[in-house]
Amino acid sequence: MTTRSSALLLCLASTLTMSLACEARRGSNSPAAPSPATPSTPSTSSTAELTGHWTSASATPSSRPSATTSAVAKLSSCDNFDLRVTSQTGNVATGTFSVVCLGAYSITGTATGTITSRTSAHIELAGSTTVSGVGACPVNVVSDATLEGDIIRLPFTADTCLGRFTGLETLRKSDIFPSPEPPPAPAPPPAPEPPPSTTPPATSADAIDLRAARIVLGPSSVAAWPQTSTVIGVRSGGGQLCVNHTKLGAWPLVRFFDTTAYVEASQWVFANIGGQWVGGAGEWVRPGQECKAVDAQSIGRDAFYGDNMEPLRSWVPRPGEQFAVMVTTPARAWPNMTSTNERSNVVFVRWAD
């Protein structure tokens, strides 16, 4: 019991430290959020930019542990980090995080960070979990972090229900919340959502009955949105899901939350789970963007991370499995951050990996 609890608290300290970088930009890194075509460069403004999706730095192939070592390490460490900074006003940033420790303990919490210079920030994190034999275990972490562009180095002190722990963690920014160049013209005001159609069309270009699908993220009435675009190409594999359609690059743009970035659309996925089609707005799409960085492990987990988004959150497509996709104007944060409420048709595709 003592060894297990100590391992857990070391895990909690590492995990909560990373939550500074704590939906937007599964991209996505979206909220999965829009992913940039090339790595972003460090900000040259006087205040650092922390908005985005951050994860612990991955091991290189030469240093990655064996399958046997990984199985043992999972019982004494944390994995499945999902850390998101969703808001920044001036030099104050806020966000959320979730992580699994010891292979079973789910930890969630909030984070606030005060940027003290272009290369440093003071971070305070608050989270909790339930420890066997102890019960509710609050955790508070403090760190004076070093900011290095897309990398944050965090020496931390964690006060927990079982004592105080210290450590060092390195976080790397992913592609959920990129910072693309803003377009020259602002987005038009959003149009009201049209009322649901009372008379179904005689024929449909959709591969599935969209009205009967269960929507876990996005407007439930999306089937009634006018289909103004047609999918002309879909491919999966190689860590990407690409959807090309006739309105690519033509829909109005919407400012991405309170950042200088803009989004054009949302990439939707639908999985047949237990005989029912379940889907949602999975990824933000930048202006003219066709491909999103997803794989079998992240397509459900990263975009549909809430408990209320099951069973899509736990969906892991098998090689050759048939699923469905479509594209709409921005819908992941609906009814916020919307434009003209338009969509493409729904088409089938098979998972290639």
C-alpha cells in the first residue's frame, strides 16, 4: 500500500505540473483545434502565448522502453495526458487537464498561470483523485516554469494528501491550437440556425441516416443544415484523416476564441457502435485545410474527451473498419463560434492503419 501510494503521488505531481498548458485548437490538438502545416515559431511579443494543447515530450525510438518495461511502468506512472490552456487574457492563462495514473486513477483539475516574462511563468495547479484506502486526495502544485517557444520546462512542488513531492517535467505544444496568420477580412456575423425540416427529402446524398445518428458533440439538428458542399475525396492512414470537398477554402471564417487564429470548418466522424451511428464535430479546420493529424488511438479519445461523449471517446477503429465523415462550418463549440451553418454530405471511408 505504501509503495503504491508513493508511486501514485509522484505520478500526480508530474501530471498536475503539466496541466499548466491545459478545448480547445481535438485540434486537435482539437478543442481539438486547427493544426498548422509547419511548426509554429516562438512569439516575438512582450507577453508569451500559452493558449494551446500541451503534452509530455515523447521518447525517441532509441530510448522508448520495451513492451514488457512499458507494462510494468504503467503500474507506477501516469499516461493518457490531455492538458489544455483554453483562455489567456494579458499575462494570465487558465485551462484544464485530465490524466490516468497507476493504470486506474483518473485525475482532473484546473490550472492558472501568470506570465512573469517572455521566458518564465508562475503556475498554480489544483486537482484531485480518489486513492484506495485514503479516499478523496486533493493535490496542489506550484511551479516557476521556463518557457522555450513550444516547450515548457516545469520544476515543481506538489502538496498532496500523503505528503510533499518535487520533480521536473517537460511539455511540448501540439497542433490543437495553432497560431496561423490572420486573414485580411473579419468573419461575418453568424446566421441563425435553420429550423428542423418537417418533410424529409425524397432522396439523400448522405451515406447514413443523419437524422437517426446520435450526436455527442455539436448541434443535434445538423441533419437539417443545408448541404452546400460535396465531398470529392477522403483518405485515412499515415497519421492523417483528409477530407476534400467543393467548398474547401470558400466558407466564411470565424475567429478562434479570443486568439488571432481563424477557423473555417469542423471535421466530423461517425462510428457504428452497437448497431447505432454515433458521431460529432471532432476537429477544427483552418482556412483551406484538408488534412488533420489523427491516428486510431487519438481519433476518439482526443476530440471527444468528456465523460458525456461516450461511447465515441473510447472508440478505436480497427484496420479496414468502415466509418463515415462529413465537413460543416464551425460547429464544435456550437452555438458559439458559428458562421452560416452549412454542411457537406456524409460519405463512407475505411480505416487504413
